[in-house]
Amino acid sequence: MRVWACILILAASMASGEPKVLERFDAGAGERWRYIGDNVMGGVSSGQAQIGAEGLNLTGQVSTDNNGGFIQVRREFSGLPEGSEALVLRVRGNGARYTVFLRTRQARLPWHNYKASFVAGAGWSEVRLALSDFERSTGLLAKMVSPEDVKSIGLAAYGADYEADLWVGEVRVE
């Protein structure tokens, strides 16, 4: 009887949209996240990503010179949990704007994605990005992100000349 009660409670909490942690940036996170700079396409931005006790820290100098303009960390997924409605990030930073890129199974070219931006202030805060607010990069993608189709999440300093200093302590879905 207790087993069934536990199963029913678990099913109810999943159906109620309770948050599910995707990343806490523990000791193994360095193997799950990889740094990517625009120099893979001839850009001149420079940066690095480090994981410490407080989470992931993406730092560097973003430059739009030579058709560049990003530094990023990315993690692969085999879909977000069914019914996910939003990404929630615990962040802090230097007051700059940062971007989350979602790539799905339907993305055929490297620049096919969905994106949403946020500002990371000096103190730790939570940023909630509804999946319905992510903008698609091309009409070849569905109008809205399907959680089950997400194959990667990218956290980026993007699109302008500035110094990046983003901390991410947790990534979860609601």
C-alpha cells in the first residue's frame, strides 16, 4: 500500500508542474557542459567557462568584429521533461544581457534555434523564461518549442561588444 501511495504522490507532483532540476553544477558538470566561442566561425571573442562551488562562471570579452559576437556554454539533452513550460535559472552577473539558446531535433543548420534573453544583476536571482516566449530563428522551425524535442541548452553572452561575467547556480524546468 505504501508503494502505491508513493507512486501516486510522485505522479501528482509531476503533473502539478513542480520544478525539476536539470543542473546543479556539481563535480561532474564540467563533463556535461562545453565552452564554444565565435572563433569557430572566424570571430575574435575570447572567454572561458569554469565550474566552482557557486556554479558555472562564463567570462570573457564579446566582440562583434569579424562577424563574431558570442561566447557560450552548451549542454546536450535528450529532451526536456514532458509538460515543461519554462526554464528557471538561478543567476548573478555584471548587469549585462545574456541569452539562452535552445536547439531542437528539427534544427538543420547551426544557427537554427530558439532564443530568450535576460539580465543578470549583481545579486543572485531567479530568472523564469517561459518556453512560449522563446523566439525561433527561422520559419523552418515550429512556432513554439516542444520540450520533448530540445537537444541542447546554450547559455551565452551574445550580440554586442561587452565584457561577460555570468554565474549560473542552477537550471531547472517548471
